[in-house]
Amino acid sequence: MELLRRQFVHIATTAAVLPTVLGMARAETNVSRPLHLIVGFAAGSSVDIIARLTAEQITKAQGLTIVVENQPGAGTVLATEAGSRAAPDGNTLLIISPPFVINPHLRKLNYNPLTSFEPICDLLHTPTLIVVNKGSRYLTLADLLDDARAKPAALSLASIGPATTTHIAFEVLKRAANVNMTFVPFPGNVPAVNALLGEHVTSVFADYGAVGEHLKVGKLRALAASSRTRMEQLPDVPTFVELGYTDLDADIWFGVIAPANTPMDTVSQFIGWFTAALQVPEARAKFAQMGLVPVGKCGTDFSGYLRKQYEEYGRLIHELNIKGG
């Protein structure tokens, strides 16, 4: 009897320890191979900086290697297709922003944004702003729009485009304000801002990260921001909501997703990693400098947000007859 009791205790103890051992083995497998974080923009872009900052924090905390892969091109489609084709083994993630839900309404794709991926987290949001040169005679958004009504098509607004968050928001503003301004698309924020500094365009619609430094040194003036409340960095700049444009949602969001069928325990692990990375004081300080606000909406909440964004952009693109580039 004593022998049987000892054998039973041994079996029970082994059974209790086994899940823990397997969990440790799985964790070791995940961290023993490099984690690939795909970015659909060039190095130095806002998305790239976000990817590298979060990767740095996760690397420090988990002791694993994260390789940031920049795959710019085709309005982020190349990177997104690469992410959709990756094996769902927990070793590939993709950083996304609004083009993820805009592109499917404008071109035929080899992936579905709502079914080809597992949403991880909505990481950060940043407001966009309409800015003019410091020497411009336009002191308020009303000044700009009033002059645009008086001079149809004579004034211009530049942004990344076509068919981007700021382009779509600009078309919404034109409709709401009943103005006719010329949209000037650029392949990036830097050339758009340079065109404004060179006085080749009247105004620019861009995220805070692209114009913040120019605002600080007094080269540009902000007329309005897309944030729900006034920005801490720009307390004197009114929001579009304050100015009566309540339907103009032009905030830019940045999230992370995995290929479809990535195991749910791995997804949960990623949620924990990225949520923790957003809380690191060093990272939060750097995000604040770029006008980025941590969100940390994860899992099913992020999935619902993506679906809502997909549907809303689809409606606007149809109503405004916006075409892809």
C-alpha cells in the first residue's frame, strides 16, 4: 500500500508540474527565435519610430530579439500582404495605421483586413492639424475657409495622399464648410511640409509628429486640431469639434496585429507585452514628444474598433467619391 501511495503521489505531482513545464518550454520557444515586426513605411517615419520604441521595451523586458522590417510601398499593401502570408507561429507581427482599413475600399487585395489577421492592440493615437506658415495672414481656420469661399480653387491644402486619413478628412471639411480648395497630394509628410515652408501651397494637413518641431520654433502656425480636447502641447489651438465640425474624425491610430490563426495564448502573451511597453515612463515620454497618446485597447475591443473604422472609411470614400492613387 505504501508503494502504491508513493506511485500515486509521484503521478499526481508530475501531472501538476507538467503544464508549468510545457508553458516554460513554449515561452522559451517564443523568445528563442527572432520576432519579426513588419512596418509598411520607411525608416524614420512615425510608424517606424513607434515600432522601434515598443520593440526596445519588449526586448528589455522579455530578453528576446525583435527584428523591425521596413517594407514600404503601394500604400502599405506590400507589407500587409507579407504579414498575411506569414506563418501563424507567433514570430511575425505587423504594425498598422488607417491605410489598413482604407486600401480595401480602393483596390483589389489578396487579404481581408477583418479576417486575415488576429488583432493584438490599438497602441497609440495622434491628432492631425491644419497648419499654415507663420507669416500667413490666416490666423484662424475661419480666416482660411472664408478666403477659400471668396476664391474658389485658388487656395491649396497639401497632405500625404491620395486616399489617406488627412485627404478624406479634408474632403469632409470641404463639404461641411462649403468651400472649394485644391488638394495637393504628396508621398510623405516631409515633402508636404517643405512645400508649405517654401510657400508653394497655402496649408498642410498633417499629424503632430510631422509639424510639431516647426510649430515650436515658430515656422508654422496651427489653425485647428483633430483631438477631442485641446492638445497639451498646443493649448491655444482649438479643436475641429470646438469650431463646429463634429463629424471630422482625423486622428491617426497605430496598432499591431498577427496573422490569422495565431494561437490565442500567443495573442494573449503579445497583448501583455505591448500593454506593458506602453506603460514604461521612458517610452511614454518619447511618445508624448511626438504627440502620441497611449491607448492600449486590445483583443476583441481592438477588433471592434477596426471593424468600425473599416465601415466608416468605406462610407466616406463612397459618399465623397474618393479614388485611390
